[in-house]
Amino acid sequence: MQEEINSLWKSCLSQLSKKVKKHSFHTWLKPTQAEVVDNHSFAILVPNQFAADWIEERYHQTISEALAEVSAKEWQFGLKIRKPSFQTEMFSPVIEEPQGPSRHQRQRATKLNPRYLFENFVVGDSNEFAYAACQGVSHKPGENRYNPLFIYGRSGLGKTHLAQAVGNEIVGNQNNRRVLYASSEEFTNDFIRSLGNRSTQEFTQFYRSVDVLLLDDIQFFTGKESTQEQFFHTFNALHQAGKQIVLTADRPPRDILGLEERLLSRFSWGLVADIQPPSLETRIAILQRKANNDDIVVPLEVLTYIADSITSNVRELEGALVRLLAYSSLRNKEITVSLTQEVLKDTIRPRLKQVTIEQIQKQVGEFFKISEELLKAKKKSQEIVNARQIAMYLCRSLTSASLKLIGSHFGGRDHSTVIHACSQVTENIKRSVDYKLQLDQLTNRICS
């Protein structure tokens, strides 16, 4: 009887794949199993109560229709939480598997997350350059000017997503390419283990035998001299062999303190691309995409409220939406702005006073007794440069303006000038307590 149920459910899933959006099907329905109850009913096995509620609420009728299409017999079914003895990865997203070694198997061997695809990445002004560069690399790895490709930006903006999207694209289209994703911590730990096991030769061969190396959070090599030495030689071996290298960090190469100069210079050999915090429109689009993937209609005013409240971190943005959707589903409550405010009251911090670039320029000018015109001019006296750098730093810290927009308000300067200004102020804060106190005083004046 169980074999009959297995066959029935397999046919039913085939029908469901035609009725439900691909992402939702792979996330919620395809990983399920069926368990016989009696001659007229069976249970659909799911991992937890949340999955049971979700499927029951959104797909019960669709499942009934699919059963009617594949069997003349009238079946009854219910949702059942399976025991932990089943696979723990059952509900991780799955990619359709081609013949031969499956894409999913290759992704697992290369430590890639199958969710990180180009098609799942929302592109906006803040990340379009890095996105285009990653696509270029994925089409011709090692055969372009973008080697290495160095992507940097704050935590939670999508660096890991883009880096792994490169790997997933190559795995999907170029089966003979050997791809490896690793964090800097994994690289370091592998090296330490190789020392303990006296297997450094195997470690060396493992990392230098790949066609594409994706290394995340390179800034954590800081202060690890032996690890840097190993990576230096690994980098050289791969680069000289025409293999593709993609690196990510939370800051540009020149601002990573504690790394050897010879490494920093190599990081700039290819292309350096940054990812900035997304604009309001892009944040709304990210939330809309996530809601659509789960077949859920979320009012635009709710999406706007979340996007307007969480401005700098995409990971926090998506996490807030997931929390809201889970609460709404479990409590069977309509998604409204008031419900959103209630659910996310501990996540969304009270908003500070809205500050504009013009207000910052005015306050900085008055503080340092320098005209706003001089802040925007090309003059490079130390006093003016210091005030201008602080103004740029505050614009970056207190507004959601892009680097490009900030630069345009300071005499049409480019984004690299703004990055340099912010880095210089950050260093000055570390060196001088008086400087920090002065900056805090100015910040309080602007925000009060």
C-alpha cells in the first residue's frame, strides 16, 4: 500500500509543479513525502508546524485538484509533522537535476548555496556595476579582464549572493569547470588542519586544482601571516594558470589594514566593484520579489513601511518580511501596516531626524567657519579638506544617499573621492580622541 501511495504522490507532485510557481513548488511541495494511513487516506509529511500551516492554507485546494487529475479514487489527506529521523535538509531549496551528476550534487561538492542565483538578485543603482561584472565573469571565467574580481560592501548587501551566483551559473552551464566556494575562515581552518595532519601538500593541491575560486570575507586574513603566505602562493598559481578568482570583503583593498602589500596590490590587478546600500525603490523591489516567490500578496504600503524603516542591510530587510509573513500565517491575521508595526517593533528602531546633504553642508560650514561654497570647491588647503571629508563622512553615515549622489553635491567629485574621505575620517577617529569628540559634537548638532 505504501508503494501505491508513493506512486500516487509522485504523480500528484508532477501535476502540482505545473500549477504552482517554480520557487514555491521547490520550497514547499517537492520536498514532501507521503505516508499511508488507510485505504482511503494518507498523510503528507512536512518538517514542522509552520510548513504544515503554510501548505494547508495556501495549497490544500490545489492539492485536491491535482489528486483528482491523477486518480479516479477519492482520497483524503492531511498534514503530518515527520520525525527528525528524516533528512534534515529536506526543505532546502532544490534545483532541477539534469542527467549525469546533478547540478545540486555539483553545488554541494563546491559548497555553493543553490538559492544564490542571478535571477534571484534584485538589481538597482547601488549594485548594477557589481552585478554586471559578476555576469561577465560567469560567462568567461578566467578569460576576461576581471581577474581577480574584487567585490566589497557592508555586511548584508549581497556580496556572498553575487559571488555564489557566479559559481552557480558556471556549474549550471559549464560542467567541466571545477568551482569552489569558501569563506576566509574555512580557508584558514583547512590550512591549520593541514599543518596538524602534516598534509599541507594535499591542502595546496586542493585549492590550486580548481578552475574558479570564490573566497568570501577576505578581510579576516588580517594578522594571519602564515595564512596570507599560503593564499599569496595559491593566488599566484591560479592567476598564472588563467583560473578565475572572485574575492569579497567589507571594504576596498587599500582600506584592509593588516594585509601584506603584495596581496593588496594583486587584489587590484583585475576589477574592483562596490555594492552600496540599496535605494528605497530597490528595497521595495527586493521585498516584492520575496513576497512573489512565496505567492503572497503584501500591500504596497506595508512593503514601503518596511523598506523605509530598514535602510542599510538587505539581510535584515528580508528577515523582517519573513518574520511578518510567519506571524500572519500562524495567527491567521491580515497583513496591514498596524500589524507590521506590532510584529516588527523590536526590529525597527525609532527613526532619527531626517537629514539632508544640504543640511549637513550648512552645519559643517558653520562649525568650521567655512562657507558651503568652499566645501564644494577644488581648493585643497588642509583646513578645507578636513571639513570636506567630515561632511562627506556624515552624509554617508546620516543619509541613505549613494556615493555618486554625495560626490555630485561636493563639486561633482566621483565616488572614489567620497570613499577616500570616509576612510580618512575613520582612521582619524581611531587615532585621536579629540577628533572623535569633535565629530560626535557635530553629529549631535546636525541630528538634534
